[in-house]
Amino acid sequence: YQYLSRYKRKENLDCFTFVSGRVEGTEKDCLACLMEFCERSNPSWTELSNFTHFLNFQLRKCENSVFCSPVAGSEFGGF
């Protein structure tokens, strides 16, 4: 939700890193955001769960990538 809400507000995600335990928005805001980005007209809980698990997996890989690090990331903005 932290990434998606920032992306929706067109914030720069290159300088953002997920912080576990940080509470942002409400449960209603989070669910609405997930449903918007899931791109299903009426997603089931399973579809939302699969979407969030896949997204979390991809974002962890991105955060740990050398190409997205602050040092190398300056050369690859938006990568």
C-alpha cells in the first residue's frame, strides 16, 4: 500500500523504501487502493491476496537490486 499510494500521488519512488510497521491510511483506503491496482472489476480475496503477494515479492527484489541502490540508482533513475 505504501508504494501504491505514493505511485498514485505521482511521488518519486526512487527515494522511497518500505518501512515495516509504518501505518498509513485506513483499512478502507488500503482496500480501495488494492482494488484499483488489481484491475479486476470484482476481485475475490484470493485474487487480492495473490496480487499483494506477487507485488511484495517484486518490490523486495527491486529494493535489493544493485541497480536500484542509492549509489547505482542515480545512474538508472526510474529503473
